[in-house]
Amino acid sequence: MQASAALAYAGYDFGAVKLTGYYNAETALFAGNERVSLYGLKVAVPVNADFMLTVALSQAKNVSTSTTGDKADFLTVKGIYSLSKRTALY
């Protein structure tokens, strides 16, 4: 069996809100030909000129050939404060 991978990513800036979605799937030969997938959605809201708040929800699935698949859910909340054009605190 060959290793395979697929990645899809889309994002749009609505002005007041930035929305991003992604999907990643791959077959890992080193892990017994297991298919691993990750997908998620992220929303970024600028609070003011220097601070942006992001909230993301992701799910990782490890679907193997057996009937017991593993899955993990992730919720991420992040604040980004811009100190300058190229420097930020997370």
C-alpha cells in the first residue's frame, strides 16, 4: 500500500470576522496503514487595532481498519496583541 495525503484549506475575510476552514487526511505507512484525518474551523475577530481574538474548534480522527477508531476534539482560544508591524504577543 502507498502512503497518500490530501489537504484542503479555505479562508475568507468578511471585514469584521475572518473565517478559516481546513481538512487534512493522510495514510501513514509507518503506523500500520492507518488513515489519520484532521479538520477544523477558526474564527478571528479584531477587538481593536492592536488586539485580535481567535477561537478554533478542531477534530482529529485516527480511523484504522479495526472497529475501534480514536478521536480527539480541540478547542483553542488565542489572543494576539501587536506590539509593532512584525512583533506580536500571543
